[in-house]
Amino acid sequence: MDHKSSINMRAVLWDGIKQLPGNLSFGEKSLDIAFDDFTKTNLGFCLEYKSIIKIELVRVYEIAEGGVVITSKDDRRDVFVVDDPQKLKRMIEKRMD
């Protein structure tokens, strides 16, 4: 994980069934999440900006936009539920440049 994070955001990593809440950190080279339920483990999420190929805003529970789908080069799709999906998308795109 990239520990030089200056900005954090509350988020839930969601697979459609399971929801893992935590704190997203925007590091210099990667987007990281530290999960609330696993603070005493090494379990975490790290995605380098250079591996991201697409970011989409999606509806959560078909009610309102609140989700962000990040697709990486290895064709993995990670869905984050956040309070401000537009902000998350902008912040990631800024770091991808």
C-alpha cells in the first residue's frame, strides 16, 4: 500500500451481497482501503492508478447514484459505495493522468 495518503474518504467495497466498510486513501500511486472489520490484520485493498482503465457511476439499489465501478486492466471490477461518487471519480481520474 502507498502510505503517503493525504486524502481519505469513507467507502464500502460492495460485491452485490457482501459489504465491507472502510476508509479509502488516495496515495501517490494507488487507491487503498483499510477495512473496519480487519484493523488487526493485513487484509486490505490496493489498486494502482496505472492499472485502472474505466470508472463508471452506477445506481445503488436502483434508487440513486452512489456507486462507483472501477475496472482494471486485468478485467476486475470493484464497486465502491460512497456519499459523493462524483468526487471519488474526479479524484481517481486526476491521479490517473
